[in-house]
Amino acid sequence: MRKPIRKAVFPVAGLGTRFLPATKAIPKEMLPVIDRPLIQYAVDEAREAGIEQMIFVTGRGKTALIDHFDMAFELETTMRDRAKDMEALEPTRLRPGNLATVRQQVPLGLGHAIWCARGIVGEEPFAILLPDELMIGSPGCMKQMVAAYEEVGGNLISVLEVPREEVSSYGVITPGARDGALTEVKGLVEKPKAEDAPSNLIVSGRYILQPEVMRTLEGQEKGAGGEIQLTDAMARMIGSQPFHAVTFAGKRYDCGSKAGFVEATLAIALERDDLRDEVRKIARRLLGD
Ligand code: UTP
């Protein structure tokens, strides 16, 4: 029997400099795609995968993320008094005790953010979801990964194919044997030059890792961009534990970049029954068709 995946870590301590000044006083992960902040999409995806315990790695100025999943007493009382529909608030309700937070203090990199959650993660496999990568699929990305984990165990990362000239912004895998959506991971490198990249399969922001990664991260040196990289720690675990990539059947939007954010907003609006027709008309008009 494999240990079930019960906990998910959401690193949300980054500075979000690409979205300044919008992210000066509000966290990047609170930026909404239509009517839900990015963090809500990620938490919903984790819940759909059967994960109960959410762990936010936060920093200063990130309180709105925690308030979002708390009770809003005045709002709720006023809405109730005015007999307003409260359904929109439903996804923001977590079971009491199911949100834990830890502070990263200084944003030293994704690897360091994950390591900050070691005490709450403990000795069990856990998921990681980067909220600025919006994954839309049915079933969701994490649910697909949990299904793969139940099959092969060990460590899993979600990957997708991109044009080779784009790989240098991402973690890239050296692929081994492939079996359907599962690919063996033989190596990992963070932000390689396009000509040195071992493949065009990039790591997208979903992971299932064994707790040993915390010890691998302990005392790890800075890597690409002067940050403590999760990719470097995972690379060191290859060989000692099973490591697979799951090719996500669905869409991924890079909401850490402005164009990706606009793409996500448009794509999701065009998928939604309440917005599709109106947004299609607007898009046509703007494009002059
Ligand atoms: P990014 O690389 O997108 O960095 O982090 P960022 O700081 O959020 O944004 P920019 O580049 O300045 O615009 C990917 C994810 O990892 C988290 C971020 O919050 C984001 O969800 N992160 C990154 C941390 O929690 N701590 C870090 O030290 C770095």
C-alpha cells in the first residue's frame, strides 16, 4: 500500500515583480482570472485530487491569501440579511484546521520555499502546486498525477512539450522510457540554453514528491538565477527513487507572465457558459473581424 497524498504545499512567497505595480500591495496569487483568484483554482485542483491539508508558504504582505479562505463575518452577515445567494463563497470554505501557513521570510527560491514547509509536511509524500501556473483539464492535473502515483509511486512531475526555443525559461527533463502519459525521468536541468537542453519537455508547476526531498534541500547551494532551486534537489534524487513525468492531458496557462495571464482570461471566458457568447463578440469586434 502506498501512503496517500494528503497534503499540498502552495509556494506563494514570491515577489511577483513582473506584475508590478499591481502586486505591490496584493499577492500575485490573488490576481483574479475572471472572478476567482489564482490561488482558488489551485486549491480547487488539489481538493478535486482528494487532498485535504493545504499548506501555504507565505511572506510579508500575503495575508489576503489566508483571509480569502477564512470567514468574512461582516460580508456574510450582510449578505444573509439581504437574502443574497452565498454560493459564490462556497469554494473559499476549507474545513477548520485544513489550512496551515508557514513564512519563508526571505524569497530565496522555490526550493527554499518548499523546504520551509518541512515541519508541517513531516514524513509523508506530498503534492506541490504553483498557483501562477493555471492548469485546466478534466480530470484536473493533480488528479491525473495522483492516479499515476497510485500506479508507480515515487516522485512525479507534470511536464508538457514546448517549442525548443522556449525551454530556457523552465526546468527541462532528460526523458527515458515512455509508457502512455508516463515518462521515466533520467535527468533534470533548470533553465538550460536551448542548444544544451536535453529535450523540449518542460516541468510545469505540479509535483508529487517523497519527504526525502526536504533532506536533499537542506543546505543546498544556490543554483540558476542565484536561487535555491527545487529542480536541483529533484535531480539529486533521480536514481535513488523512482522518478516519472506525467504528460498532462489539458491546458496550461503561464499566469506568471502578462501575455499568459491575458490568454488564460480569454480562454476561460470562452469556455464558460455565462460569458462565452458575449466575450466572443467582443473579441471579434476588437480584432476587426
Ligand atoms: P516565480 O519564479 O514566478 O517568482 O515563482 P515570483 O517572485 O512569484 O514572480 P516574479 O518573477 O518576480 O514576477 C514561482 C512560484 O514560486 C513562489 C512564487 O510565489 C510563485 O508561486 N516562490 C518563488 C516562493 O514562494 N518563494 C520564492 O523564493 C520564489
